[in-house]
Amino acid sequence: MSSTEIALARPAAAAVETLSRRDRRLGKILLAPALAYIFVLVAIPFLLAVLLSLTNSSAGSLEFSFVGLQNFRSVLSSAVFLRALRNTFVFTLVSQGLVIVMGNILARALMKPFRGKLLVRFLILLPWAAPISLATLGWLWIFDSTFSVINWMLKVVGWLGPGEWYYWLGDPVLGMVAIIIVHVWRMLPFSTVILLAGLTSIPKEVHEAADIDGAGALAKAFQITLPMMLPILTVAVLFGVVFTFTDMSVVYLLTRGGPFNSTHVLASLAFQDGVLGGDVGRGASVAIFLVPLLVVMAVVMLRLSRRAEVV
Amino acid sequence: MHSRRQFIVKGAKLVAAGAAAAAAGPSVFVRGAAAADKTLKVLQWAHFVPAYDKWFDPWAKDWGSKRGVEVTVDHVGFADVVPRATAEVAAQSGHDVHMFIGLASAFEEHVVDLKDVAANLEKKYGKPVELAHRSTYNAFTRKQFALSDMWVPDPGNFHKKVWTDIGMPSGPSTYEDLVKAGPEIRKAAPQMQIPIGIGLSQDIDSNMAVRNILWCHGGSIQDKDGNVVLNSAETLKALEYAKRLYSVGMNQAVLSWNAASNNQAFNAQETAYILNSISAYRTAQDNKLPVLDNYFFTPALKGPTGIQLASEHVMSGYVVWKFSKSQDIAKEFLVALVDASRESMLASKLYNFPSFYGAAAEPNTPTAKRTDSGAAWIAKQCNADPFGSHPGDKLSLLSKALPWSTNLGYPGFANPAEGEIFDTYVITDMFAKAATGAMSPKDALAEANTRCKEIFAKWRKKNMVAGGSKDR
């Protein structure tokens, strides 16, 4: 390189460096609001919850003293907590299983052309857009122990005989069934949309090539569709699992944890103990109980999805 | 098209403008506040009789406008009263006056002592009803943490025709009557799904109902000195009674009872007996429901011990937060609210009963006779319901409800431990488990007793609850 070329290249290199520095600065500026948001509304409350779980803090007081792991010991010896822990897993695993299977079926159906497809898409998305409190009030009537429309219909078609009645919200098992039904109804649209996006992103050529190679429907599903959808499927499952593990709205609005605390999940029990009962320390210990598990789950699933990314 | 540089420059200008507006904000606010002179923010429940709110809101604003005070009233559903208080205490800001419909005792540390207000009112109107005093005063810390302007009786509501058909035209008078009636109602009115509609669920009405059963069998959570005495033969009898009643007169519907279930089931003629204030009856009147002609009331039922007690259905407890900057105005407001006890009772269609009977006295009555005068006025309203009952004296038993009504925490005072036990449904769950056979009465009692003792011990450590030496 001649000296003239070097002289010309220097300002150019400096300009590139300045631009790159500016880009980095701009990147920091643009990221700052999101980071501030996460720090203020996620990190601080989370750390506060950890701190409160180690104290005897109560709702009506700003003063507290540290009690070590006493709250955790106390909740672990509580039958209500153990039941809520079990319910949380049942609620999450069953509802997420149903959501993924049904979301897949719906997404595949929506990929096919048919008349009224737009209307069907709108109706499928409706539960996602409806405020959960309003929607659950509707479900509350549907499952009402005295006036359940499901029961009236079952009577009409002869499923329920004289004196037979399902007390949806008054029975521990039926109560959990009702909670899972409402949660699946609520989560299904999101899952369907995500899976639909995943399915439509698979290039047609891949399927055509598989057809030419003589692959059957099952082979295509397990060797093409599933692996190619794994990243997006992981995101859908991860979101659904974390959301369901930490959600209390359906339980609280439908059964309030009853009958006799048999349908609580950890989030609703934490609300009952910490906010309604005023025992903030105990409520916090219930609320953060699953955090380590959720963190491990999130890390594993994100790694899994990264490995499965199609380059 | 904008370049990135232009975008950033414009964005920076917008941010600068926003910052300037934010900086100017406080001075704008101060000017606004100065114009309004004084302010008072009141958090109030959404009353079970909606007509009351239509009276309360303009009344409060009118009271304020006469004194140069801008009064703001916000209503929340009854279930949000406690969570809202928790949030405001944590934020140390919000309303000046907060109304509780149960126990406010857990928030004692953050409220102003209203001893002076209570003393002034007592001087003016005589003593408040005992259950209001016991619900708003902590005898251990000697603090008047709340002030009650009203309480609500909780009678039995029975279906006249059905009970006449089974040979009890005046309805039940003892808890044993309910057990006898259960199978009879099933025969006489097979269309009714729940012969006896007493809730055993995690809700406010059930919470009161199970305490009634407990007290009338001689049991209680605490004694008068704050010792936990739930573990007793009397409690066991109450649980065994609940098991018998459930098997003959109830079904799982009562395990999912909510605050509206009483009203809905009785008004739809799906049950023949509920424990409720008159709000369900007023709903039936307003909507001219078919049940109306058969809608009648009974006093609290007697237990095998002869004890006849029912918890108040609602007990107002107004607190003034320590963080309030309008504490004096708030106290004046509470005095004015008690002064308006007659209007309050009429606006609520006789749902609210004054906590200071003297405040309902005829004008110019000597102080010593105010309580009696107020009681006479209350009885007059109940004996000839101005809101169109047939017969007119259908509600007359309400004026005699005081002797059989008591406070949460009976036979002691209300306290934070009783409040937490109430809000976490320890007693309803004990009854529900025993009644349905999910646990034996003995095991259900043992579980609940352990939890009650834990809760009491915690509040004793905070020096807010007495007792402990005679815990069982």
C-alpha cells in the first residue's frame, strides 16, 4: 500500500470507528428503557420478595425482623401448601399438554383454505383478547354449583338422571377440572398463533423434497416438522409453563382455592396468605418457592431451542 | 424520510420537553391544590344495596363543599377492601379515609388513634353498640384503631310456604330444627336443590355462618382474654353437628358458596333457609320476584347450650391513615357520617343500623335518653317498613337483633389474629372438612387449632394481641 493510500485510509478507518462507537452508544441508549423497566419492575420486586420471605413482615406494618428460613419450614409442614404445590404441577402439566396438542390441531386446520377462515381465526383469538376477570365471570356462571348451564344441558340430553348433579366448583376434583378447562380456553389462542407462525415458516420445498423421497405423513411430522418447529415450540411451551406456574387469576376468580383450600395453586395461596391474610413473609415464601425450578427449566429449554435452531 | 441523526435529535428534544413538563408538574399541581383549598379522599366499598351509594357520594361531596373541602369518593368491591389497604400502606399514599367491612385491626400500626373522635361522639350520643366497640378498639394496645358508623344484623331468611308445609310456619328457632327440617324439605319441595343453604366455603358469609354454629355450641376461637381455646369439646360438638346437618340438608353447592350465592339460591327458590342480611330481600323486592310473598326472617338460632348468637353481617370500620395529610378533616368527616345515621339507614333501605343508636334520636333529646330515643326510631322504621314490605312489620325482628348479635372475636375483642384467621378461612375450612368427611371432626379441629395458635403467636410477638398463658 502506498503512502497516499495509507493517508486516505486513515480518515476512513477513523470514520468507521466513530460510526461503530456511535452505534454502540445508540444501542445502549435504545436498550436502556427496557433494562430500566426490567430492573424496576422485575428485579427489584423479585429481590424484595426474596428478602420478605426471610422476615416476619405483615401487611399492616413497614417494620420487620429476619426470621431466617422459618417461613419456609412453616409452609413445608402445611398440608395446604403441599396440596397447592401438587396442584400447581397438575395444573401446569395437564393444561400445557392440552394447549400444545389442541394448538397444533387448530394451527394445522387453520393452514388449510376454507370458507369463513377469517371469522374462525377471529373467534379463536377472542379468548386471548377478553379480559380474564370478565371471561371468568362468564365461566363462573357456566360452572355454578346451582345454576350450571353444562348441568342443565346434560340433564336435557339424559346424561344426568334425577337427583344427579355435578358440583363443579364444590368438588376438589371437578374444581381442578374446571380451572384447567378455563385456563386451556384462555391459553389456546396464543399457542395456536405461535404454532401457526412456526408451521408457515417451514419452506414448502422441504416437504416437497420429502414427498419426492417417499416420506410418509408420520416421517414428515417427526423428521421435518417437529425438528424445524422445535425452537418456536420451545418458546411456546416455556412461556406457557412459566405463565401457568405463576398465574393465580383463574383459580382465584373461579374457586378462590376452595373447597377447603383443595384447588389452590402456589400463586393463589401466596395471595391468600400474604395479601388477604396479611402474612407477607409467609406469602412471599410460598410465591418464590418455585423460582429455582423455573430458572433451571428456563435455562434448559432455552439451550434446547438454541441447539435446535435451523441455520 | 428522516435520517437516524434527525430521529435522535427530535427524540432528544421530545425527552427534554417531557423533562421540562415533569419539572413544571409539581408547581402546576400546587397551584391546583391551592385552588381546591383542602381535599379528602375516601375509599368506600360498593354497598350491597346500591341505593346507599347514590346517597353517600353526593352527601359526601355536599358535606365537603360546605366546608371548602374537595371530597373524592372511590368505591371498590368488598373483596378488594383489604388488598387495597395493603397496597396503600406499602406505598404510604392513597386515600385519607379507608372503610373496612370486617376487621381493620391488622392495620392498627398505620392508622391514627380515633379515641378523641369516639369520645366526642360518646359524649354527644351515648355509648356505641357493644359489638361496634369490640370491633374497632384493641383492648390490649388501648387504641381506637377504627370508627364504626353502622353495623348490619344477620338474621335467618326462610321460605314461608316450605316451612309451613313441614309444620314449622315460623321457621326454625334452633340449630336442631335445621337437621329435622332437612329431610322434610327434600320431601315437601323436591325441586329445591339445597334445603338448607348455609355456606361452608371460602367466602365472607360462610365465615360468619360457621362462627354462629361454633358459638352457639359453646365454642370459640379465643376466650375473652385472647387465649386460643378452639380445641374444646364444644368445638367438636359443633363440628359433629355440621356433619349431621350437611348429610341431611346440604350438598356440595355450599362448598362453593360466594357472597352472591345466598341471594341467588334463595331468590331462585333453590333453598329454603339462608343466613343473610336484608340485601337479598331488597333484591327480590326491586325485581318483584315470585319468592317475595314467602320471604320471611327469623332471629339467630339457638344451639344446644341455649346460646343464641349471630355474627354481624357487616361492621363498618373507618380508619384514617397516618400518612394522610388531611387527618383533622377526616375526623370531622367521620363525625358528620355518624351525625347522618338516620339518612344512612334510610338510604340503605334499613340495611345499615347505626353504631351509635343515639345518633338516630329525635332532635333535642337529652343526651342521657338519646340511645333509647334512637332505638325507638329504629324500631319504628322496622315495624312499618317504609320500603313496602308486606306485611309492614316483616322486618320488626331486626330492631330486636342487638341481643343476639356479636362481633368477630367473641367473646373477646377483635384483633389482628382473629382478622387473619377470618381472611384465610381457617374456621370455614375446618367445618367444611368435618362436614363432608374429608377429615374426621377431631383431625379437622386439630389442624385448625395448630394454625390458629401459630397465627396468634405471631401477632403476640408483635405485641398486638393478648393472652397465651391459657392456650389449649
